[in-house]
Amino acid sequence: MVLNIKNKFETACILYMLFFSITIFAQEPADFVNPFIGTSNYGAAYPGPIAPRGMASISPFNVAGVKNTPMEKDSQWLSNPYVNENTFLTGFSQVNLSGVGCPDLGVILLMPTTGNVEIDHLKYGSTYSNEVAKAAYYSVNIDKYKVKGEFTASKRVGVSRFTFPKGQSNILLNLGLGLTNEEGAMVKVVSSTEIEGMRSVGSFCYNSPEDAYPVYFVAQFSKPAHKFGVWKKTAKYSGVEAQWMGYNGKVRIMENTIKTVVGDSIGSYFTYKFDKQETVEVKIGISYVSIENARENLAKEVGNRSFDAIYKETYNEWNEELSKILVEGGTKDENTIFYTALYHTLIHPNTLNDINGQYPVIRRSKIAKTDDTRYTVFSLWDTYRNVHPLMSLVYPKQQSDMVKSMLDMFDENGWLPKWELNSTETFTMVGDPASIVITDTYMRGIRDYDVNKAYYAMLKGADNIENNPLRPGLKDYIKKGYLTTDNKGPVSTTQEYNISDYAISLMANEFGDKDNVKRFKERSLSYRKLFDKNLNLLRPRTADGKWHEPFDPASGANFEENIGFIEGNAWQYNFMVPHDIIGLKKLMGGDQAFSAQLQKIFDTKQFDMANEPDIANPYLFNYVKGEEYKAQEMVKKLVHEYFKNEPKGLPGNDDTGTMSAWLVYSMMGIYPISPGDPIYTITAPMFHRVTIKLDPRYYKKESIVIERQINNGGKINSIELNGKSINSFFISHNDFVNGTKLKVIQN
């Protein structure tokens, strides 16, 4: 009897485990996405819906209040419309940026209320509860009004569904509130079911304020309003003039008017009187070209389709994109952080052109048209390191269109992009990263764009000394080999120019341009002039060539400003010469000195997982024979420490997918160690099996499999490609994509 009970218990356990395994296996990749990851710890992600590379997105806007208390958003530094810990909601913004370090967009706020119309967001705001976020869907209960909000999106249209209780209900469209540092808007009620208008945005990172630009919209409602209107808060005057102004500093509410209203603090409202619980859907088409295009985007992209139909379409699109990489053998949390990271890499760069192909050119001197996709939001200082190599591997058509977009920007602006945002060149950060991205793309075999133009554009950015917005300090750099302390971040900027010059030397070699191969290869090694052998560190030099004093190698951590480096210190930049690690080893005194200095960064807590300059450091142990196991241990440790299935599950700002791309590569067991060089370094995969589907337009094989074989779970003992041993922890992109199976064996 006891034995029989035991057998039944064991059988039940086996069946439960089998059921659990089948349940996990049956989930689609899109089902694992948790958009709450990165919404805390300054990750700057938002939980609302967006289509892959979408123009429109919806985010709950809760940065005008915290812990149930209203506050002005500018009372703290915020670059995102949503912070997970905050609890005071003031609306749902319709265009947003994900994982950026400066405020912009976060505008066109929709907010459902009940009772009398109140247009002050600090008064009509509410606490909220029961948030649900998944790929292409977000929902929340708005406590004050007992209203449920649900949201989805297509590529250029945000779709909201509000379920109201019986009584008077309102839908507010607030154009005065937003993350952008710009002001100014226009709104017009077209009819009892439609509103059109525009909102001015721009001045990202407080740069290029003269290039502020409009985002246009058309909002259509599923039910006609019983009453509608617009509001405008007027400026506050003082002195004699103010004595005659009865409306001085007050809000004007204009009922049942279809006139156009312009101003800074303006908006519109639709009011309903429901006899029972009712649902209203709102579809908002977006365009950076015109109101007419916003209306066309709305009509052609979603038309009369229901909320549920649009959600299903966008969910399926997400699932198709995420299924380009299939992982097996991971836990639910591992699947979740992996697919959420891949999801984050597919938000930016995002679509700029309308459904008819139109888009504004740089500086908006005219409207152009494309047959491909015109992409925007190129945070290249971040993304050149891993996002674009990942796109070349998994989404090469997208990456090709991104390069074409960059070359179009060169035609429009005379320079390759640096940090482009909605056809505004912000010139944020340092370096000449587009050259690296284009070279890396070309070297991975994606070449269906004007390669000659690309090479010419690179050379212009690298050699033109006068009025060069890409490379400030270029005269010093060419003459001395480095930027002096008269320039911003002279050491790190020299390193960035070095990496770009190395990329240009690779392109020159492809063109058979031997003189430029030699010239740019030599330029790429000039960081060596900033290497202090006594410290085994790079340090700044003054205009007369002397070491800058005083020098504190630790100064610059945690974004503290310092004389030599941008967003980092001497330790964090010490190994950022990915194209010359062999040369750096020699400078440091050989393998052991190199390894000791690298280990010291981790031991003294100088490593910064939350920023780009040192994120390749864990993999650099692969350059020291016999110490490759340290790379395996360190990558695994960092993944488990910094990436979690929770709102603070990113180490910091996602930087438009860069931190997420690091995780995707790290969990697959490969990493693009030297941007521009088509190589990967290998570490232990964190899944038993990873299948990367390859695009037949660019690659010969259907897929490549990375497989992990664990004997005792220790360090990597051998690596095989198609059953043959490779005596290296490095593999070329060409060998990788033309293989069938990369097998990593751990003993």
C-alpha cells in the first residue's frame, strides 16, 4: 500500500513536471516579454504598447506625481514618461522614447475622467492599480474615476479603449504637458468624433533648440461626444496692461467650438453622458509630416478595425520578429529577460516615414519619400558597440535600411549622423560612430546600398578640419595624435576617433585604397601616446604635451564630470581600444600584466555595467590563453546580478537597446568584441540550445544553432563548429553564419 502511494505520488510529480514543461514550451516568444523590466533603476523603458520599430507608442505618464502626490515633472531629472515606483497618473502619452538619457517627446496626453471637466493635470490626476503589460498591450485601473484603460498600437497609430461607469465621463487631450523642453501646440475639434492638431517637440539634451519640430496627430473616437470643447491657459502679465485683462493668467474654456486654438498650455475635451457602463475607443494617428498624413496613416493602417483586432495583429508581428531567435532549456525567468531584451532592441531605431513613404529631411527644408523604411533615433555612441551587429546578424534587411537612412542623412545634412532624432541632428555625445556602424555592416556582408557614397562620407568626416560637427578637435588629433585638455573629454574622444579610424582602414582595404589603409591604421593607434606606463592607464595631456595634473584615475565614476573622459573614468576607459587589444597587452607588459589590470577593475569595483565604455571588458579575458574561464564566470555573474525579471531588471539606462543587446549576446554565448571587425568571441551559452534564423536574402544557410553540452558544469573544455574542433575562443562572422552548429562543451 505504501509502495502504491509512493508510485502514485511519483507518477503525479512526473505528470506535473511534464505538464509544466509543455506549458512553458507552448508559450510563444512574445508571451515572455515583460515591458515592466527597465521601468525602474533609471532604465528609462516604458511599459506601454508599441509595434516593432513603431512611430506611435503609448505610455502611462506618471512623472508629474510620485507616491500619490502631485508634483511638477521638472522638479527632478527625468528622461522617461514613467517610473515604476511613482503612483500618480496624469495621462497616456502617444509618442515616446525608450532607454534614452535626456527628455524629449512624451506628448499628446490622453486622460479619461468622470464628473465635471477639470483641465489642471495636478488636480485631475489619479492613483492607479492593476497594471498589466505585455507585448502590444497595457491596461490599468484609474482609481479616482473607476475607469479601466487599455492600450495597443500599430506602427503609426496608438489605440486606447476606456471603460467608463454610468454618469458623465470625459476624455481629455492635453497638449501642454510633456517631457519635451519645447512648448507650443495647435488643436482643432473637427467634429464630435475627431480632433486634429500638432505639438512642438525637440531640444533633446538641451541641444539644437532652433531645430524644434512639430509632431502632428488626428484622434478619432468610436462614439460621438455629447459635448466638446477646447481650453487655453493664457500667459500671466503684470503692470498696467494686466489691470485691463480679466483673463490674465486664467484658463479659457471654449465649449462646442471647432475653431483652431494655438498656444503653450492648450487642450481639448470630449464629454459623454452614459446611462450604463460604456466603452469608448480612441485611435490617434501620428505623423512628422502633416495632419493629412496622420489621418491617412490612421485610415490605411487601422481603419475601422477593432481594438482587439489591432492588438492581435501587432502581437503577431512581435512574435514573428522575436521568433527569429528561439531558445530552449532556460527557466521562465531566463526566457523572460532574454525575450524582453530582444524586444527592447527592436524599438529603436524606429520608423519615421508615413505609410505613403513621406518623411521630413534633416532640418526640414523639404519633404522626401522613400520606398524602404526611413529610420530615426540613432543613439550611435551607444548602439555601434552591439545593437547594429545584432541587427546585421538577425535582422539584416532592417540594418540595411538603417544604413540607407544614414546615407540619406549625409545627403541632406552634409555629414553622417551622430545622434539623430526625428530628422534633427542633436550632436549629442562624442566620436564618429556612424563610420563604425557602416563598416561593421559592410564587413558582415550586407552591402545593398551605395558603398562608394558611404566611403566618401566616412573620409569627409575623418579629414575635414574646418567646421566639422562630427569631430571637434580634429586638427589637434591629426597633428598630435590625440585631443588635448583644451577639448571635451580628450582621452575618451581620442579613443572614439581611433575606433572610427580603424573602421575606415578596414573599408579602405576593401576598396584597395592602400594609402588610406596605412594612414588610418596608424591614426587608430594614437591612443598609445596617452598611455602612462607607470599607471598602466590612459591619461590626458595638455596642449604642450605634458601630463595633466592633478590626475585622479577614479574621478569620473557615476557620471561625475572630469577633465579627461566622457561618462566614465580612466579605469572604465582603460581597455576601450577593441581594435588593438594585442597592442594594449604589449603596452601593459604582456598577458599577465594585462590580465591583472583587467581583474583589478572588477576587484576594486571600478567596472560600470550601466554604461558603454567598459561593457566588453568581461570578454577580454578571452585574449589571455588559459584565462578564458574568467570571461565565462564574469559574464554569468554579471547577467545574474544586473538583469532580472523585475522593474529594476536593467543595470541602468537601456540606451536605446544597448544594455539589452549585451544581454542577448551574453545569453547566447557570443559577443561582437571589436566593432567593425566581423568576429565574435565565445563564452558559455545560458541556454541548452539557441537557434538563430537567417534571412535568405543575405545568408546562404537557413539557421545557425548554438548548443551547450554540460558534463560537470565547469569551464569550457572544447568548441566545435559542424563537429570539428576550433582551437580558439573567437570565430569569424562568415564562418559562424555559414556553419550549421556551434557546440560549446563544458567539463
